[in-house]
Amino acid sequence: LSEMPLPDLLQSLASGSKSGVLHLQNSGRGGVIYIDQGRIIDAEFDNLSGKNAIYCLINWCADGGNFNFHSQKVDRKVAIKQTIQGILMEAM
């Protein structure tokens, strides 16, 4: 994430209409972002989920970290209904 910041990565996944699970690691901690057809539908970080988790993940990963994206069908209830652009604007 030091070479490609998380906001840029999320925008790239959105523009490519990707679906899958994005695993994030930084300082021994981890989080997960669920993406369906280019939209963030849920996130998990520590004991948080949904919008609270995605906002924390965006700020937490500002200092770098590692990511691993698994392209797959995402069968998960939609907890986040905002666009990636809206999420990024609110998180900053």
C-alpha cells in the first residue's frame, strides 16, 4: 500500500467492476473489504463492521501496509450502500 494507496486501489477495483475480498495487513493487524461489481458492500476491522470499519481502514492504511485481493463471487449482505467516491470523501 506504500506504492499504491488504498483509495487508488479501491478506485481501480471500482473502475474494473471487480468482485472479491480485499485483505489488508498493517502493523500486525488486519481488515477485510468486500467488493461486489466494483462497489464496497461491507468491511471488517477489529470489532467494527460496515461503514465504521471502512472509514477506519482507509485512515489506518494511510501509513502503508500489505494487501491481497481474492477475485471471487461475493455472497454477503450489503451493509454499505455508498459509492466508493462517497466513502472516500467522507473518510478523509
